Amino acid sequence: MKLVDGLSINPRAAPMADQSGGPADGDDAQRSADLAFLRRTSFGIRKRIALSFLLCFLVIGGVTLASSVTLGRIEQKLHFLEVADTYTSQIQQARRFEKNYLLYGTDLTSAREYTHDARETLEGASSEIASIVGHKPYEEMRQHLERYEQLLLNLASAPTGAAGARRSALEIEIRQHGSEMVEAALRVVEAERQGVRTMFRLSKQMPLVALAVLLVLILYITNFLARQLLAPLGRMVDAAGRIAKGDFTPIAPARRYRDEFTDLALAINHMMWELSHRQAALAEAQKLRAIGTLTAGVAHELNNPINNISLTAEAMVEDYWTLADADRLDLCQDLLTQAERAKGIVRNLLDFSRQREAHMEVLDLRELLRSTSRLAGNQIRLAGVSVELELPAHVPAIYGDGQQLAQVFVNLYLNALDAMASGGLIRVVVGDASSHPGFVHIQVSDNGVGIPAEALPFVFDPFFTTKAKGTGLGLSVSYGIVTKHGGNISVTSAPGSGTTFDILLPVHGDRSPTDSSPVPRLASAGAPDGS
């Protein structure tokens, strides 16, 4: 076990890469998938959720900041309007006293005092006014005020007996500058009032716009997070479905980054490796049990050729010198025949028991069924049971591992023998598979005691058995082998009416064992879910 970027990976842990490869191929596939995951840049779900909420926070913060700036600006403008109102009131009062003076010749000092107050008001808020209305309008107001103040000073210092034309021109200029001064102030005030109204409208619209933007953002983030979470979950659900069907192909990365689902995928890959190897161990254990059962029949069957060899050898020893050469040759030929017979019996058992990796090839189903019947023939004869093979002349070739498929039929034979008394019958029929294109249909039936209805749903479960000394592995292993070959197995039975196993195997060239399209379902009371 080693650690890569904080994640644990067992370099040996790998499910089967495909149905044709051995454990080494599965280990390589697992290692490649795991390393492909671990090479991705880490970008976890927590980070994505945190970034999503950070984006919402930034939007809300931006709106809050904009609102704060807008309200601050409105506050400045309102303060300016207060100053501008004071300034406007002061110059209007100065003009009122100026008019009284021009009409009645009284109280010019008050006009000058109000003008002085207006200048102090303007200069006291000069920076604020310039920042709000701009430097040019402020300078225009200041110049008008200075000129008006100078004209009042000139008017006050002008001798009362001055020439009429000169005084008249001075009065005209005072009125003109006074009017322009008031108009400039009013223009600025009105412009700022309009700006305040505009900003108030904007401040009322801003929360609505922000709410709409936030709603769109929330919908996008919700959809984004849903896709980020549901898509990997869907892949894990699909992987679980594949595992239930016996497909242990490792999960490969589908994204450019690594997150918490990567840990889950690595764990599932390791689980598939464990399941595949445990299933192989179960299959091997069941094979050893079958070998032990077959050995009893083989031992009985070997007695005949061994006895014949012994009798022939004794005859040769006793009568060797009295026998003719031709008789001696016949006895030697008989010894060779019996030895070859014994050798063939042992060879069949060794071929079945030999451990080797899965070897997928094109198989003749007729020959496979015949050789399996010969392999179990000794045990069948000992049990006093007969076997009928109904094999059509033309049976499509299948693609698979002959030893594994032979184990399936041996398991079915042994189950049938356990369920029948002497004189029973096992029928093996290769039937019409026209209702299941691309598949060949094999039916193995017996006339034994049958299976109780309450036990049928569990017959393919590991370690489930109705026998006193059974292990509960035979049918489970058989189910795993058939599904790995892309086929299906089901059972129908009733107490006292015997049992029938229906097997579908894909025809060579029409469907590969790794094909993910659905396998046709056979009517069955005992097929596992997903069969």
C-alpha cells in the first residue's frame, strides 16, 4: 500500500480488465485507472461550494458597496444643497437690500453684509462644492460674487453728485451681475436637485436589479453544483449496476480534476478487485469440491482397467513359456489398451482440475457438452442415473473459456445427482433460441425431488444450500461464470417435479462477453435480481 497525493492506492488491487484477461491484466487495468485519477489536479467539492458561496458574497458585497457609495454621494449632495440654499438666500437678501438702496437710497450696508456672508459661505465649502458641481461652475459663482461685491463697493464709494449717466451705468451693471449671480446659483442648485432625484431612483432600482442578478446566480450555482454532484453519483450507480452483473471493469476518470468522488471511485475499484479475486477463490473452492466428488467415480472406474491389467499380467507370468508368440502379442496389446483407458480417465480429471488463467476461444458447444458428460460419467454411472443429450446437427459456435463452462455443467450434473434416486434421468437439450437472437439456449433438467418454492429466489446466492452437507457455492459460481460470458442462467422447479436450469450463452460473433446491452431474461422463479 502506498500514498499518492494523500490518497491510498494498492498497486496490486485491480478488478478484471475484461473477461478474457487474467489477474495480471486486471491488476494493470486497476493500476492504470488509479494513476489516471491521481494525476488529476485536486479540486474538491468543498472548494467548489466555497467558491460558489464566495461568488454570491462578492455579488452581495458589491451591491452593498455600491449602495453605500450611492447613499454617501446623496448625503454629500444633500449637504451641498443645504449650503447652496444658504448661499442663495444670502445673495437674494443682498439683492433685496440692493434694490431698496437703488429705489430709496437706504441701507446699502446690509446688502454688502449679506454679500460678505455669501462669500464666506461659498469659500467655506469651496472644496466640497467644487467636488460636487465641478471647478468651472464654482469659479463662475465665485467670480460673479466678487464682481457683484466690487460693484456694491463702487456704488457705495461713488459720490452722490456723480454724473447721471455714470451712475445709471453702474446701477445697470449691478442689476445685471446680481441677476446672473442668482441665476448661476439657481442653475447649480436645480442641477444638483435633479441629480439627487436621479440617485434616489437608482438607489430604489439597485436592490431590485441586485435581487434579479442574485436569483440568476443562485440558479446557475444550483445547476452547477447539481451537475457536479449528480453526474458522478450517476456514474457510481452505473458502476454498482455493473458490479451486480459481474462486470468488474475499473472506473476510469471522466474529469480533468480530482475530488472526493475520486476517493470513492478508488475505493470502488479496490472493492471490485477484491470481489473478482474472491469470486475466483470461490470458483476454485467449488472446483475442488467437484473434483473430490468426481474422484470417487474415477477411482471406481480405474479399478476396471487396473484389474484387467493385473489379470493379464498374471496370465503372462504363469503361461509365458507355453504361450505362442501371437498370444503373447495379444496379451501385451490388451495391457496397452487397458493402460490407455486408465490414462484417458486420469487425463480428463487432470484437464478439469488444472489451474490456469481464463482462455477465451471459439468453442464447439456439442463437443463441450459431450466431454463434460464423459467427465462426470463415472459418478453418473455410480449413482445409477442416465444422461440423454439432445444436440441438433447444427449448433452455433460460442466464445468462452471451455474449462469454466465445463465447470458450470459439472456443477449442474452433481446437483442433479444429489437430488435423484437410482434410476433417475438427466436431460441436456440444446433448444431453439429464435426468441433470443444472438444466443444459444441450453436446458439441463432432472426428475429429482425438486426445490421448495421458498428456496428458489436464493439458489444462486453464495453459501445458500438445501443439502445437509452442501457448501452453497456451486450454483453461485455457475451464475458468475455464465454472466461473465455475457449470458444468463435461471431455474424453475417444484417439489416432486424435478428441476430445470435454462442457460443462454452468446453466439460467437454476435455478442462479446463485455457487451453492456441487456441480456434477455428467461422466465424463472429463482434468477437473481438483474439476471
